[in-house]
Amino acid sequence: RSARMDPGVAVDANNSSGAGGDPSMELEHAIGFAGKLRGCLQFHPNGRDIVYAAGGCVVVADLGDPHNQVFLRGHDDLINALALSKSGRYIASGQVGDNADVIVWDFEAKRLLYRMQSHDVGIATLAFSHDEKLLLSVGVADDNRLFVWDMATGLMNAQATATEDKGSQTTTCAEWGGYFKDIKRRDTNNYMLVTAGVHNVRLWALDPSTGQWPLMGEYFIAHSLVREFVCLSFSADRNFVFAGSTTGDVAVFQIKAKQLASSHQCATGGVESLMVCTPDSPTPGVVMVGGGDGGISK
């Protein structure tokens, strides 16, 4: 199945009456957040809204007004993956089930923009490129497929097998790293991407003009470190990628050498999130680590 344009349905909590069809119950207000899905709560760059998944709905909520909520409805099963583009222009959501659709939403218009229908069983992770031109979707282990979508058209740009051995490896997280660098560490026109999960961290380079992979999922050498990685973040210079694991350590991989540089124990209860502070922040280059015990370390 491929992507198609779809007008979608966006329901405003302040005006949630249906139009036509059989009588149905409409969600009027959402209270609370379970927080069981990693990455399914996003803070919008406008500084006012949060975006999160609640069952089969995407909820856009105003932090300043608890009664101002918009429900984006288009899924027919539980949402298990969510991503927000850098400027907040796009929201992407993916679901479990036979359809396993990925939907791209226009944040400002609060409407469904594209529906991607190429995955089966479920979506493991979603990620927008740094310039918002591309969306990556990776299926769960039983799907084991990776697709890149063009946000200008909603059409597929590239595809690949997520892992070579889905019996012992799965993909649980992915991160774009800007432009791929050549041997002299100069930017090329290819996009850089890292995927990771159970027993694997892989480096990709994509030529968006042709949909070809100059570097197709080359494995990082991890030596004796065997982990389930659940989150990724690039260093500001894009020479390293940090990978957080369920055992609480953060592995540092060097991009050029494609191998493990170091590993650091950072959190109890596993690492749940990573963030590298930007050069213009008060603590540039510092890696913030969110642990499963609720603690934050750096």
C-alpha cells in the first residue's frame, strides 16, 4: 500500500459535533496522560501547546487553557508512535493493527495531510528530517520495513529492510543527523540517519534526489557491548551519536569510524530519553539523560 491524500477529520473540543453518518459518541475532553509510550508527548515550538497520543487520537492541548483541546482523529487502532517536526509544522502518528497506517497532520490547519499505508502490524518509530522535507517510518519487528516519505508530495522516497535478522534484532528508535559528511568531514547532499534497537545500531546515508542509499544500514562496531537501545541523539558537530539503553547506560558511537567510542552508566531504571543541548543554550554540548526512575542527569 502507498500514501494517498486524505481530507481527514479534526475535531475541536469546543465544537465536536459530527456531520452526517451514524450517531456516535464524541470525545469532549481528555484529562491526564498515561506516559507509557516513549516519545508520545511532544512540546510544540510555539511554546504554548503540547501534542500527545491518547488511544487512537492525537491531542493538541493549550498549556495556558486546559479547556482548549483539539482532537485529531484518523486512526482505527491505538497510536504507538508520534513525531513532531522541528518547526512544529507537521505531526506524524503511527498505529498498531492490521492497517498500521502512518498519518501526517498539518498542525496549523489541524487537518490530516497524508495517510501512508505501506506498513503492517505496527509502527516502531517515526522521525522528521532536520529540514522537515522527509519523514522516516519504521515498522515493528514483524513488519521490519523502513520507508522514507517526501513531505512535499506524500509519496515514498526510499525503502529498505530495517534489520537483517528480525529474529534477534529489532528497531525501536531512529534519528536524522543532518547531512552526511564525506571523508574530509564536509557536508554532502546526502542525508544522514541512524537507527537502533535490540542488538543493533546502524548508519544510513540517503540521496533524496534518487531515493538510493549510498550507505545502507551499515552496522556500528559495538565490541562486547550488547544492549537494547531505545533513544538516540547526535552531537552538535554530528561526529558522534549517543544511544541510550534499557540498562541505563549511554553508548557513544563515532560516526567516521563507525564504532563504539565509550559507554557511560547514567540512569537507573533504564534511559528513557536523551537530549544534546544546542550551541546557543546555557549549557552547549551537554547531554541530558532522562531515566526510568524519573531522574534527570547530565
